[in-house]
Amino acid sequence: MNKKVFVTRLLPPDVMNALGKICDYDANTEERFLTRDELLDVVKNYEAVACMLDDKINAEIINAANPNLKIFANFAVGFNNIDVNAAKSRNIFVTNTPDVLTDATADLGIALLFSAARRITEGDKCVREKKFDWGHQKLWAFDITGKTLGIIGSGRIGANFGRKLALGFGMKVLYHGHHNSTELDNVGGKFVGLDELLKNSDFISLHVPLTPETRHLIAAREFAMMKKTAILINTARGPVVDENALIYALKNHEIAAAGLDVYDNEPNINPEFLTLDNVVLMPHVGSLTPETRNAMGMMVVKNIEAALKGETPPNAVN
């Protein structure tokens, strides 16, 4: 098989080796994402594109594609960076990498919950500044065991996150989504309306995709309903939260803290977050473990291989 593939940012070495066994490819070897003009050039000259969440594959890019372009293989479970309808109109597959990053992303959410609740980053700063004081009331934190966990989005990652915390730390689970979750029901989870969840949860974690309906799902109204001791965790998508409302809530102690892995305008972070001690910030690394990234990459390769053969890729979303 001698097909031309472009990789917008290098994947793990084992993945690149596997890709090289099925096709010829070119790749962006720089530590940056492609510009609009570079993406326009890529789609005019290749039959498959392995892309990232930060690659904005909009209608303009898709409509400029050559007639032989068969697939945009996204290296992510999400695909809100791609205009799926525009791709479908050009008979171009869009694929993602579901399932394999469920554990890693849920685990990072748990890490953020613990970091925000037990004020880990603030404590680390105190030690580094030689302000060691085990009785320091400034660092009084929040219990986790037995508290009420609210999960918004009851899909794979949300259910995995809730199950681990329910079984490991005896947390009571409230959840809200489009459907009941057997996995959460089996650990005592209760399906409730969004308002009930917001009012009664000690910790609230977001696990929904970014859609027109979920954009700014959590805004000023929702923060006003939460407990003043509530902690918000977001490992889903940044625009699910109105960041201005979140910053106001953190500054004015409408909620106690937040743990974030995603942002509204990433990689650009609202500088207000950097001034706040009661928010833990991570650079969108939910899937960033060698095992997970390799598994995601191999899924990308299989999707591309199928498309180049004229077959429907195993993870086609359109």
C-alpha cells in the first residue's frame, strides 16, 4: 500500500512505526500545531490526515480538500474540533479514539478532586517557601470519604470516575445525563435532575461532550445553586463552563475550589486563573500516559488503514 498520510503532530514512536508499515506519511515534527494556511495545504495534498483536538478542521478546511481525501483520524475521544457534517457532505470519514482513555482521564479527575479538596498545590507552595506548619489553619481542607459526589455526564468516563470514588471512598453518587448508568446504579448512584445535583453535591465533576446544548452548561445560575463548600472538577471540555462565572464564583467564595484540565480558549488560559489559590490547573493531559497514548495512536492507525482500503473505519463517528 503506497498512500499518502499527513500527521499534524508526531504520535508516540511505536505508533509512527506502525503507521509506516501501512503507508507513506509526512508529519509535522515541530512542537506546535499547524496554522490555518498549513492545514489548507495539507488537505489539498494528502489522502488521510491524523489530527489533534487543537487542529480546527472547519468547513473552510474541509471544502478545500482534494477529492481523494478519505479520513480525518482524530487523536482524541472528542471530535468537536472537526465539522463532522461538512466532512460527511464530502464523503470524508471522521474517527475518534473511544474507550482506551477512559481510565486515564477518570484517574486525572480523581487526582484533581483530591488536589483541590486537600489543597495539595497550596501546601506544596508553603513547603517550598519554608512556611512549614502542620497546624496552619489557612490550609484547613475538605473531607472526601463519605461525601456526596455529583457527576454530570454518565458516559464511560463519568461512570468510571464515579464507580472508583464510590467503591474506594464510600462517596454517595448523584448523577445526571441523557440516560441511566448501570455502572453507577450498581454502586448506589441515583439519577437526578441537574438542579438537585447542583444543590446537594459536595463535589461536582463534568463529563459531557461539547455540543450547542452543553456550551456554558455551568454558568452564574448554576454556581449560585451550589454549596459554598462545593468543589468543581472539569476534565471534559473548557467551554462547558462559563469561565467568567467560574472566576467570579471562586473569587467571591460562591464555591470553595475547582480543579481544571480544560479551558475555554486553550492553549490560552484566562490570566485570572493564575492569580487564584483555590483552583488547581493542569494543561489538558487527561490521557497523557504512555499506555493510553499508545493505545489511542494504534486506534488512529487502524482507522486510517481501513479508510485507505476503502472500508468503513472501526471508530467512524459519521
